[in-house]
Amino acid sequence: MENPVLILGAGSLGVTALDIFQRNGVVVYGLLDDDKKLHGKEFGDVTVLGETDDDGFLKLIGHKCEAFVALGDTRVRKKLVKMLNDRRHVQPVNAIHETATISKLATIGHGNLIAARVVINPFATVGQHCIIQSGSVIDSQAKLGDFVHIGTGSFINPAVTIEEGAFIGTGVTVVAGVTIGKNARIGAGSVVIENVAANTTVFGNPAVKVG
């Protein structure tokens, strides 16, 4: 990546993205966050410059720098991605850790955070704006929709389908061939052995519906 990057979000994901870009030799122009308490905070030599809708900085995106959205709240992430699409006519770039192993036969969309030691195997598909936390495995022919969150150390086995906006907690195992519906939530440590309907929360081993 030749251009510097501006990171939207200065929380834990923002710091993770900052580390990834810097490890990859990418200059980070700064971070933007709506929490005014963070404004002026420095992470090494990179500063939180202002809010995520600050036109003074946003106008640089697409001309002089790239953008990356690093916020865990899916609704806010979607809102900021739409703003970048509509106002700046750009797609956020990927933040891929140097230790991630991604098959050349896998398909990866835009705006994804792929953290340390993630493995993405052949013919897996990752959509747009996903968060895949450290040590997770996306096995062969698994399909992740847009805005999917995969927690640290989770195992997504072959031919699993995870639909848009689904949240997979830390240390989850999803067995081969299972489908996780849109906006479903899987609690940490769960083992999912059957399909999960859209907008459903499940937890446990084996995972069962909560509430």
C-alpha cells in the first residue's frame, strides 16, 4: 500500500489495526474517534485527531490516504462504511497481520481486519468489513458474509456458512457444514453442531438457544 491510512476508531480494534499497518510498513496518518476523551491521545507517534465525521480529515481519504474502519459495534461500522462509500467514494482497505496465513485460493473482500496467526484455508470466502481475531481458523470452503465477527481462537470448520452480521465469540467451534444465520450471536466457548437461525443467540456445548 503506497498511501498512508486513516483509522476510524481508537479503541482496542483501532490499536490492533494500527499495529498491523505499522508492522506492514504502512504509514498511519492518524486515528479518528467520536469519544472526545480520546482526542489528542497518542499511540507512539500516532495521534487521535478528532471525530469520525470531521471533514477536515475525511477529505484526505481517496486522494492522499486510505481508510480503515476499526469499530466492534456492527451498526456503527456499517454507518461509517456507508459514509465512506457515499461521501468519499472509497472502500476501506484490509488490515492483515504479517503472521496471518491466507491461501492463494481463498477470496478476501475489502475492509477486513485479519489479526495475528489467523489461518484462512483454500476456497474459503471472506466478505467485506469482517473482523477475524487472533488465532482463528477459517477452514476450506467456509463462507463468511459481510460484517461478520470471529472471536479469538475460534474454529470455523469446512463448508460452514456464516451470514451477514453474525457474531462468533471467543473460542467457538462451528462444525462442518453448519449455517449461522444473519445477525445471530454465538456465545464464547460454544460448540455449534446444528444450524442457527437468523437473529438467534446460542450458547454452550452443544450450543442451544438462549432466551
